[in-house]
Amino acid sequence: MADFKPIETQEAFDAAVADVKKQYEGWLSPEDYNAKNADLAKQLEANKTTIADLTAKAKAYESGALKMRIAHENGIPYELAGKLSGDTEEEIKKDAETLAKFVKNQQQPQPLANTEHGHVDTNDEYAPYRELLARMKK
């Protein structure tokens, strides 16, 4: 405190005030700090919401891909893959195995041609043509 110099002129006072202003130039006032803090809090909440939405979407895509893979492994049509239920891979596999039992029992390939060779439907307008074709094949 030995080097304290009293301010005796207005110019010296203005110079001291300018030095103090220069020293605290980059600092925020309490009002500015509160406003900036509130703005950052809003941005943080918006980011948390966005993260939650994106995480939910990613989980849904992963679950869909897992169901498709398990459906393919068990011979279930892709149209029915969305019907599989479960949260874990084991639960989905168990459900797929159960559904596959029903799907495999009901799937029989349709015949490509008439399997009843001797029977001709008389009400069928194409019956004469079929008869002619059958005679030509012999």
C-alpha cells in the first residue's frame, strides 16, 4: 500500500476508470449471465429431446432388422416379420419358432396345372380347348 497515489485531477480519474473498464471488458454482467444461462438451459433440453427421439428411432430400426433376420432364419415370410414380439433376441426367436410351426404347416405350393387329368368341367368355356390340347400332347 506504500505505492498508493491519490487522484488529484479529473484526467487522472478518467484514466483510472478507463483502466478498470479495460480490465473488466470481457466479463458478463449478472443479467447477461442469467440470460445466457437460461438460453443454454433451453438448448440443453432441446438436445436431450432430440437425443431421446433419435435413440428411440435407432432402437426401432435395430428391432426391425433383428425381427427380419430371425424371420428369415425361421422361414417366416417378411410380411409376418412385424408380427414377431419380444424385447430381447431370445424372446423374438422363441416367438418366431412358434409362428414358424403354423406358417410351415399351412404353406403348400399351388399346382401349376390341372391335377385332375380325366375330369373336364362342362361349365368351363375353355374346356374344349383344354381337351384339344390334351389330345395334341398325346
